[in-house]
Amino acid sequence: MAHYRKKPVVIEAIQWSGNDNKQEIEAFVGKELKAELFSDSAYEVGKGKPLFELIIPTLEGDMKAMPNDFIIKGVKGEFYPCKPDIFEKTYELVD
């Protein structure tokens, strides 16, 4: 058995707010994206905006980005969503 270390790779990513940065993400991925209602309960009680899932076309088909998920641009220019806890364990800010 041998041990391997993942090669360091710098990626580009943006976090989906669930509501107000859809245009910014569309500019990042270079296409218009579909959004589906995820939760409107906070909005209904006057405590916030409705939240949406964002449909991200990936190499494996369409995937849903939930509010607070990160959208990652992969090494081949592909895009995919990543849960915040996994993102924070895998990546660190380099700027």
C-alpha cells in the first residue's frame, strides 16, 4: 500500500445566497440558470426573503445548489455545487 497526497489546486468559487446573487453566479458560469423555490416560510412571516435552489448544469447532469452551497469551477472549466461544510474542510482562501 502507498500513501498519496492530493495535489494543491487553486479553484474559483462563489457562494449561493439562496436569493439575491443569481446574476453574479450566472456571470460566473456564463449562462442563465433556473431557480426553483426552496423555502418561503421566513418570507411568509415577514422575517426574510424567499429562498431558492439553483440548478447547475454539471458534467454528470443538472444538480441543485441549495442556499449557502458554493459553486465551484473545476480544473476543466466545469461547474458543480459543494456543501459549505465540505468546502470549508477542503479549501482555504488564497486572496
